[in-house]
Amino acid sequence: MQDKKIGEIILPSGSATQVREYLKTPLNKGKCALTTNQNINFHWADYSLTCDLYRDLVKKDSKFHQAHNSIVMNLEKLKTVPVWVKTIDNVTTLSLYDIYDALATKGKMSRFYVNKANKLVISFAGPNGPFEVLSPSECVNLDRYTDFIFSYLLQGKIPTRDFRLRCQGKVGCYYDVCFNKQTEIDVEQITSDGILFSTKDNELKNKLLYSKEIKILMNLDLFHKVLKKSFNELRNAFSDYRFNLFFTRDSRHSYHVIPKHLYFYQAYDHDMTGITYIYCYFQNFKGNNDVLENILKEFTDQIRNQLKEEIFNKAA
């Protein structure tokens, strides 16, 4: 069987690598593990070129077209499902599609919120209730919301991400006067220009914002070790690590940041998971920021170029 060519894209048969095999599944919801222990992962929605690839496949490949068309048709049915949102003045009829759309596009529904608490007084039964107080994320199904995001990405209704890698690891976070308070936060993603952390501590945002400076302990030795290595060498280097890719108590691996340079936002399903995300650009770390940026930026750029070569069968 010959490789199937679609434009400049080649979907290999038989001898496909793991990454290219992963991309052969239409609108794959799963992640592709780049390491044996699955502590560095890739998802097609996290790379602008793979989003472009899937857009092209939806147009030119019947299997992908049918998969996307099926999702779109199912989502369109949500427009026929009414919901009733109550405010002080009246009751407004919306569709369940409107709720998904607002979440996916960060659309404003603030005119319906209760006391600016990002909650809706909503009924699924009728204009006379009964009504419940729910956040928009509590009104949607996670699996269907994922379909919504993927479909909107492919239709260009929401912007694609340049490139990011999904990680698993914890780092020490020190704050307050003389860094006398400490917690652990999770590393969620590494991008070309920063790091995305997460926490389930609802009070941590205020604790960090009231600190003069924050210290994060993060060991990057492993990432430095695999720079300029092949995919196979990278996979072997990470095989001895499970989830402790970054963790250290050695102050020599400390990076400082001023709270105003941190960007906080709640996960779309924060009301159910309690997750708050914290993003920091490499350039905003003080002290050893050059070391941090040089290592992690080079690491993500290296993986991006290797993926590009793997997927498109041409030099990056």
C-alpha cells in the first residue's frame, strides 16, 4: 500500500511513526505521548500547523470530512434545545448552543450573571422554571464541549495556538515575606514563550498577588540534557522519570517573578474542578531568566521542528 498524499501532506501506511499514526485518527481527542512515561505529550489542537493539516484533511479526505460533518450536525441540534435565563427584569430564551458558544469564544454573557458572580439563573424546563443557579460550565457536557472547540478551531472561529507541549510535573512555589510560605503548583504546558502552571488552591491567587516577589524552584537539567537530541534519545532520557520532571528543593534552581507579571485565569470548568491557571512569560522571570528561556524555548522549538519533519516528511 502506498502512502496517501493530500497536497504536501503525507499520511503514511504500514510503517507510520507513532506521531503520524496518531494524526491518522480524525479529530483525535486523545494525546500523543512523546515519552515512555507519558510526561511529555502532544495534541494536534496545540500546534497551528497540525490544525492547518486537519483543516486540509477535512476538505480533501472523506473520512475526516465525514467525522467533522457528523460533529457539526450534532452541535447544530443544540440550537433547537431552549434554555431560559432569568434576570431581575425578565426571562430571556436562549439555546444550549448559545451557552457552548459563549464558553468556546469567551463570549460575554455578563448581562445574565447574578451579582457579577459568573452564575446564571437558568431553567431547562420552561420560562416559569424551576430555575437553578449555575455557571455556564455546569450547563455543558465536557465531551460535547471538546467537539465544540475542535470544530471551531477547524472553522477558524477561534484562534489556533502557535505551539505548546503538555507536561506533567510539580514545582515548589515560595511567596510572602522572605519566601516563608511554600506550596506546590503543577506545570501544565510549555510554550515557545512561557510556562502554564495550575493550582486547585482558590486562595493562592490572592496570596501571590500580595507578595512582593515569588520564587519558583524548577530543575531544568533533564531538558538541557536532551537539547539537540533525536526523538528516540529524548524518549530514552525521560524514561527514568515519572512525574518529577522539574521538582527540586535546591535553591540553585530558583527563578523569581514579580506578581504583576503573572496572568491568572480560571479553567472553563472551574466550578467543578477548582483549577486556576497561572501563565508567566519567560522574559518576566528575574535572575536566571536567560537560562530558563534558552533551555525551554530551545526545547519546545526543537520538538516543534522534529514534529514538523515527522508529520510533513520534509525538513523543518
